[in-house]
Amino acid sequence: MDHVWGDLFGVAITGWKLTGYLGVFLFAGRWLIQLFASHLRGRPDFPRTFWIMSLCGSALLLAYFIFGKNDSVGVLSNLFPAVVALYNLLLDMRADRRLPQTT
């Protein structure tokens, strides 16, 4: 049983719930980063931070659903976005290595 740290609005707060909440915050907050980057460029843009937040948020949510909740639906719904985020992050990093370096 996970230790309950407190009660907020009738919801028991545990370490795993805090992990899940942080994952949700990162996964949802990435859209604010994307919105800000697109606004600055004047066109749709997905900065590397978007993919890092996606991957971190998915990893935290996977941990929550695997270890804290034991919920296969949550695992499956976060596994695919994690794979896509990792793939796009690797593509972005590979593209940076191909660009000529300016000094």
C-alpha cells in the first residue's frame, strides 16, 4: 500500500499520484511550449523541448500506470506516445548533427 500524504478535495495524495500528476503536467504543458514557439515563428513549430516534455511526461505516466495503479489501459495509452516522442526526439537530434556548424 502506498503511503497517503494527505487529502485534497477528497482525493488521497500518494507518491504515485504525485508522479502521475507531474506526468500529466509535462504532457499537457508541452502544448504551451508548442504554442509559444509557433507564435514566435509565425508558423507551426515543434521545438525539441516539446519532444523532451512528451517523453518525460509519458515516462512518468507509464510509471504511474505500471507501478502505482497497475492499469493496462493507462499503460497502452501512454506507451505509443512515448515511442513517437522518442523517435521524433532522435530525428531532431540527428538533424542537428547534419547541419553545418557556424562559429
